[in-house]
Amino acid sequence: MDEKNLPLLVWMAHVPVVTLIDLDDVKAVTNAFVQKPYHYNFGRIWLGNGLVTAPTSIWKYSIKKIGGTFTSNIVNGYQEVFNRQAQKLVITLRGKVGSPPFNIIDHLAFTTLETICQTALGVPDLKCFVTEEYYQAFTESLELLLERFLNPLMHVDAIYKLTPQYRRMKKSVSILHNVSKTAINKRYNEWKEKKMQKGKDREENEFPDKKFKSFLDVLLELSSEDPHFSPEQIQAEVDTIIVGGQETTARSLLFILLMIGCKKQIHEKLSAEIQEIFGDSTRPVKHEDLLRMTYCEAVIMEALRLFPPIPYVARQADKDLQLKSCLVPKGTMCGLLILGAGRSHRIWGPDADQYRPERWLQPDVDTTAFYPFSYGRRSCIGKKYSMALMKTMLAHCIREFNFTSNAENLRLSAHITLEPLTGNLLQVHSRKLLDKPVKA
């Protein structure tokens, strides 16, 4: 497929599926087709008509209103939250120093879940919201969605609703919805009270940084003028942002740590850059620091190239479309193979399979086949958010720890998300202990 640069046709039961890797084909399909295949409907029990699962008509309206939400100014206002959550992760990892190799994903997942809930909902104290019960319901819902996706019999709603998986899904989603509804109602009452007091010179707010504006705040402002943003639609958009941001960010951080853990020279270069910016200080990471973290950004980009958290996205052809090499008939499912595009030897060169952050520091680096945030009209709106959060997390962790991994033995599983099957264990070492001089 890569060598010939041609689409690949397979059949999923009675549905033709065309998988694309050519850039011109990808551009044509992702801009021509907005509707997603029926598989995305499975998530509506949880995410309603949020940006990921909404039908075309609803998505087109919503994206015009909230597509530009995560501007640089908005994301900069989250920096205090990012620092606070990164420090919580550091405290957790201190307890792992000297321990045998372990799977860090649960720690990353819980930290990113708290962070994204806080910035999405605008609730500073998450102890009453992101509980162990919430986290278990969150992870079980993701697992149940994957299980339904992999079982064609459960694609039929009438059959699926007779299964134990459906009853478990309803129970888990009920927990998640109760939490988000409670948080939304709390923030709505605060927002309404703030509007009543807007004539005051200074309003009290749990977040001392005036620039902080949660995603929910943006939606509440829209709802006051636009009936499209009903309570149900607001909850759908908030739940979607939480799911989309948490899973992808946690997976990305996992692969970054695994890669630097088995690449000593890369780890040392990253540590040197962090040392140059922060010295021995443990101060919070500022927006200006993020701009200086060029090698850290290259480390992140290279991990996203080789290990995109969402390895495959799809669109539904609602009309015939002529590509360079074939005609895509109406009714065809079109897939964008993000994992394949990032590993293409034709595009990235003979070292495409190698983890080499330095390629991103070259002035002529070709990013046309870089799709980890998807591509076209339904691409991810949270790139700036994700990059700022990952840089902050890595800065805090690298200042205090060295990581080692067995990722040379990494084997992958690609379903809804990209997951490691083997080679996914890390060890955490204190830099203070490593830097301590040995007594004679």
C-alpha cells in the first residue's frame, strides 16, 4: 500500500472500506466527507451529539461556534492547572522510585482525567467529582465501546440492548453523567451569580488567574444567546472534550516516556534542555518556558508520528468522489490510516521506523503526512491544549526523574486507540540520587 501509494479496499461484511495513505486522497476525502460511519454512533449513549459523534448537520453548527475555543490565550490561562496536576503526578511517581518495572498508564490516565475535567468543567476541587468510582466507570465505558466495536453482532442495536454489556454500559454512563451534570449545574449557578455581579470592580473566583475560562464557561456564554446549546448539548460537548482529551493525552505521554526510557541519548538531550531552562529550580512552568522547549516538542512530535493515540479515523461517503486512482462510490467507508502515514518510508525516508526527534529540528521537515490530530474539516480542536499540557508534564517529570524502559520489545495493538501489548513497563529513578557523588 505504501510502496504503490494506492488505496486499499477491504470489505467489512457488506460495507466496502477504502483505506487511504496518499496525501491528495486524504485531503480530498476529509474535506469532501464530514459524516462519520455508523460505528461512531455507539458512543452517543455517553457523548450524545458532541463534536466527535454528532451527525453532519449538528456538527456543522457546533464547530462554527466552538471550533476556535482553545486559542493561545485560553490555553495559557490553564497553565496554573497544568502545573498543579503535573506536580501531583511527580508526588505519585516519587513513591515508585526504586520499584520494579511497572505499567504507568493508570497514573497518567488519572492525572490527565483530573486535569481535563478541571479545565473543561471549571471546578477547582475535584475530590467530589473525579473519584475512584468515576475513574472506574470511565475506563469501563471505554472498554465496553471497544468490545462492541469488535463484535459485529453487537453493532445491531436490537441485539446489543439484550446483552449484559449494554446494561453495564448504561450503569457506567449513568455514573459519568451524574458527575458531569452536578459539575455543570454548580458552574452554571456560579456563572449566573457572576453575571448578576458583573458591575463589581472585582469578582471573587476560585481561580485567581482572571484569564482562566473553562470550556464549560464558553458553552454557558453561548447558551445565553443560542438555543442550540441546550443543557443536553452542553453536557455532550463537555463529555466529548473530557473523553477525547484524556485518552489521547495519557496514551501519548505513555509512549513518550517509553521511548526516552529506552533511548539514553535522547533522554540526556531532553534533560539538558530542561536543565538549561529551569536550572535546579522546581518553579512552575510558564508559557514562555514552553516556547523555549524546542527539543521537548520534537520528542513529543516524534512519538505522535510513530504512535498516534488514534491510529485510524473514518468518514462515510455521502456522494461519489473521484480520486486520482479510483472512484469512491456513495456509501463507502473511507479510512485514514494515521499509523501507516506516520511510518511511511516513501514519505519519511529509510529511517521512518526509527524514533529520531532530530528530524523535527530540520528546517525542511515535511509534515504533510503528520495526522495524529486527524485531518480536514473534522480534525481535533485541542492541539494547542494537548501540546502545552504534555510539555508541562514532561518538564516537571524530567526535572526530578530519569526513566528506563524495555520498549525495545514494544508490540502494539491498534483498535480505537493504540495500545502496547509488551514492552510497556517503566522504571523511575531519582535524579537527585543519580547526581549524588559517591563517597570514597
